[in-house]
Amino acid sequence: MSERIRSFRLSHKEFKFICQFAYDVAGIVLGDSKREMVYRRLTRILRDRGLTSFGEYCQMLKDNPEREQDYFVNAITTNLTSFFREDHHFQFLLETELPRLIEEKRSKGKRIRIWSSASSTGEEPYSIAMTLFEGLKPNVASWDAKILATDIDSNVLAKAKCGVYDVRRIDGIPLRYKKEYLVQGKGNNENSTKVHPDIQRLVTFKHLNLLHEWPMKGPFDIIFCRNVIIYFDKPTQQELFERFYELLSPNGLLILGHSENLGSFQKFYENVGRTIFRKPMLNRKCG
């Protein structure tokens, strides 16, 4: 899109300010390659606010950062997700990790805690919940099993809590899970499906900025942090890996996305599958 037909002009100085604001409030690194994306998404906010320039918007961010940052983050974050994305993670969970946890915890309170730390519109935590329900059958009710699902984007969390999806979004779900864990809409809602209440009850959705304080104390048996680390710089990644490590139970799993790795933090984990990392039983001091 040429500058002459744009509704607004985004100067180099304004773009740099926006990039710095994104880093300061969310740890997100926006390079020059993201300039067009930033322009498109923030232009909508300018129109909604009745602003006439990016300069006015930048001033608004300076004057009222706390009031505006949620709208800002919701606009620039990417929420590409799907049910059972990177299916090998859920296969490992069902075939390897859940049997291990069941054996280990059967006489220790039957407590299982899983955290989906970038849950987006809910497809990941509900995929985890279906897998967990399947693995615990027929004794699901006797287990204290819970999934915490968090995201920085309040808009996608609202959708996730509803648990309603277009039927075109459920292709990745195994057929037997579709029949048992989804409720098909009827009449005017025939093109949508809703996650079964038994599955929804396993998941609690909360708003959370990963760079801010974490109110939960853990420990977690499994932490999913997939396809979000790539948006942070290396120092921020290493800080998050350390915080995840401290919240994981001994023998707990940290699961990353297909293009992500632990970098220098690999030495504190055992690689047990494709981007699946196990914290050792003997806690090693990080840092």
C-alpha cells in the first residue's frame, strides 16, 4: 500500500515508539517486517477512537498507558491456533505422560495440574482437556484434575470461555472425541458446535501477561507454552524458562512449539520428545 493512498501516515519515529511500547508492556519484539501488520491493525483503533493521526495515538499511549494497553495488545497479538495442533504433543500426553502420572499419583492425592500459558481462543486447553478426560476414564470424577488457561488478549479469552466454535474449526479433532466431547448446534446454530460441559469444567480461563507477576503458585505437572516464545527476545525467553522451571513439579514437562527451543536453558531439562522437555527429579539450580 503506497503512502499516498493510506488513510494515515505512520512515521519512522512513531513506528519505533510503538515497537518500544509493545516490548515494554508485553515483551513482544516487532521488527521492520511487522510494520505493515502494525499499520493495518492499529488503524482500526485510530478510527474507533476518532483520531486523525498516529501521532495522536502515540500521545494517547504516553498519557494513558494503563488504560490503552489492553486494546493495544489485543490488536497486535496474533492468535493463530487450532484443535490438536502439533498432534504429537497430545499423543505423548495420552500414551506416555498420563499413564505415568496416574501411576505416580494414584496414592498421592490424585492431583494433576496443567497450564496452557498462551491459550488464545481455547482450542489448545480444550484439546488438553479432551485428552486428559480420555486418559482418566473411567475414573475421571475421582481425580482432582484441573487445567489453567491464560492469555494476554482479553478478547480471545472471552471467546474461549464460551466454548462455541464454527464447525469448520473442528477438523483437527479425532472423530471419537467429536462424538463424545462436542455438542452439535441445532436450528439457527447448526453451523456451530459447543464443547461439552464435562470438558469445560476441567478448564479455568484467566487473563495474564507472562511478563508480569504470576499469582498461581503451582506446582504444575505440565506447562504448555507453544508458539509464543518466538515473539520475545532471548533475555526474555531465558527469564520465562527459569520461571516455568520453578513452577514445574520434579519430572514435570515443558512443551514448546515446533519452531522453538530452550537455547542455553536446555542443560536444565531432558529432551523426551519433539519440543517436549522434562525437568529432572533432582532440582538443578538455575542461573
